[in-house]
Amino acid sequence: MTQARLAHRLQHLGTTVFAEMSALAVRTKSVNLGQGFPDSDGPDEIIESAVAALRSGRNQYAPGIGIPELRAAVADHQSRFYDQRFDPGSEVLITTGATEAIAASLLALIEPGDEVVALEPYYDSYAAGIAMAGGIRVPVTLRAPDFRLDTDALRTAITARTRALLINSPHNPTGTVLDDTELRCIAGLANEHDLLVITDEVYEHLTFDGHAHLPLASYDGMRDRTVTISSAGKTFSFTGWKVGWVCASAALVAAVNTAKQFLTFTSGAPLQPAVADALALPDDYFVEFRNTLQAKRDRLCSGLRELGFQVYVPQGTYFVTTDIRPLGFEDGVEFCLGLPERAGVVAIPHQVFYDHTDVGRPLVRWAFCKRDQVIDEALSRLRVGLRAR
Ligand SMILES: Cc1ncc(COP(=O)(O)O)c(C=O)c1O
């Protein structure tokens, strides 16, 4: 979409594919396996905690950096799960979801013309955030079948103009969980070239088959050059709350907050105490949530495999990637645009997450953070719709 009045640097961004496909799902009454949101709410006790906050007058502006209880809860979470130490007073910043944290980090840390190396396929807000900051996106492609980091490609992508690496693990949409060797390589290159690293870890608790999320900030030399970003949406099934956070050195947090304070200043005042309670939930919550999602992953993967798709089983996240070519299709965009009419199901074409669109052309992403009967309904609709071809 080109709009005469839209600033040049935003011309190529269009409308986010998720909004477009979710609107298509509503219009065609399709089962929406497109956008990554769960179709059931997170824990009741956390909802009650938000209700109590609403009723007890916590309805005015929260401090711009977030309420002290939530900053302390984020610091405790990093210590409990990763043995990291962040000072809640100066090294934790609460944001309006991870999305604002990503945008504020890029706006604060990137000069116009700086290069930002990002893993491709990338979450679509990265392209937008880099563009808004006037930066130049440099993709490093994760390729099927295993979508591992090509460390040589990463090394080659770094130039004298590179300012930052924008890393996402567990990775949307491929489901790759970067392993120790890959993270060591990223840390080594960041140290060697004196780069900042912005790391999006929103799926940190959604890992399967014993794969563990390892935070980049824990690697040698990374503590003071890494901006770690996460949020409550995925971990606690409250994607609509949009409460996120940044953990970094005091200097980087101050820099990110310089941008963040003029984006939203603050948001979600009564939700912040509830998210603090969520972060303190016992280990059982995190284990059960992961096990439930792993079963859903397996349910959708085996159904898609039976239908004839080439299925790439993810190590983490909410998403499974398939190759549509075994079913006789070539182009994921065409396939996904036709799917609501053909089968009453919405999925997301990978292509929109690539600069190298050819690599993503035959790949389609499906979300499995849905009730079992919804996954089954989607599969039975696909069974009928794809056969009718
Ligand atoms: C990789 C990644 N980062 C960030 C976000 C957005 O997080 P939030 O809703 O907390 O802004 C998403 C949501 O889908 C995502 O997949």
C-alpha cells in the first residue's frame, strides 16, 4: 500500500498481516489459527488480582518506569529462572507490551543509517521499529528444515555500520530455541564488534521436549550491552493486557526510557500489580502451561502431517511451520488468502516475515494456542476443504 501523505520511511509497511488476517477470519467465520493469541484466559486468581486493583483505586497514572512491585517481581523472576541480578530501581522498565519495548529500544539506540541485523523470518514489528528509527534492516535467514542460526552468515552480515543485533529466541515464526553454541557465537560477535543486542524473549517459558531458554544477557560480556525484553502476554495468556518489560544496565534502561516516556509514558496501572502476582506464581504453573501447550503442538502437528503438509515441529513458541508444496501449492500468500473460502481456516504466510520472500514463499504458520476442540475443528475443516480442490 502506498499513501501519498505517509512518511517515506513508513511507505513499505502497510497494515500488519495479523490485523488483516484476523479481520478476514471474522468476516468469513473462519477458525483463526493465524494470530498468536490463546482462546482461553490465564489464571483466575490473576484476573481477581486485577479486579481488586481496579476496585481499590489503582486507576490513575502508574509511575512511568512501572510500579515498584512489578519491577521487583520482574527482577525476582530473572533471578529465579536464570540466576540474573537486575536492580529493580534502575535496571527494570515496565512497558506497554514487548512491542513498545522493542520500538523504544530501537528509537533510543539506533541512529539513522545504522544497520540492525535481525533473524529472518522476523516478527513484523521489527521491520517497523527499525524503519521508524531510520535504521537499515540486515536479515540473517533461518532456513528449513531445522531453522538453525547460520553463524557464518551472521558473521558476514556484520559491517562497520552495524549498531545492533536484534535477536528473538524462542523464535517466532520458526519455533527455533537458540542453543548454547549459537548464543555463544552471537555473544562472541557482539563483544568483538562492540555491538548492542536487543533480545526479544516473549516466548521464554514456551519451550518443549526439554529445550531450555537461555538468556543472552547471561553470556560473557553481554550484561551491559544487552536489552532483554519480555512480556506477560504469552506466558500468562493475557495478550490483551499489553504489559511488558525491559531488563538492562541502568544506562541502557535510562536510554530506552527516554523514548518510552514519550510513546505512552505509562499504561495498564491496575494490570501491573496483577502481573507482579503472575510472575510470582509457583513453578507448577509454568510446568503445566508448557506441558499443555506441548500437547496442543503435537495435536496440530500430527493433524497437519496426516493432511500431507511437510511439518517442521517447533522447539518453542505457539507456532508450527509447514511447507505447502507436498499438497501441490507453491505460494503461501495465495494459499492463505484462499484458505478461508476453501476451508474456513486462517493461517499466516511466512513470506511477510522475509526480505528474501522466495525463501518464505512455500511456508505457512499455524498457531496452536487454541482449545483442543478448536484445533480439531480446524483440522476437520481442512480435511474437507483441501480434498475439494
Ligand atoms: C516475537 C514477538 N515479540 C513480541 C510480540 C508482542 O508482544 P506484546 O504483545 O507483549 O507486545 C509478539 C507477539 O506475537 C511476538 O511474537
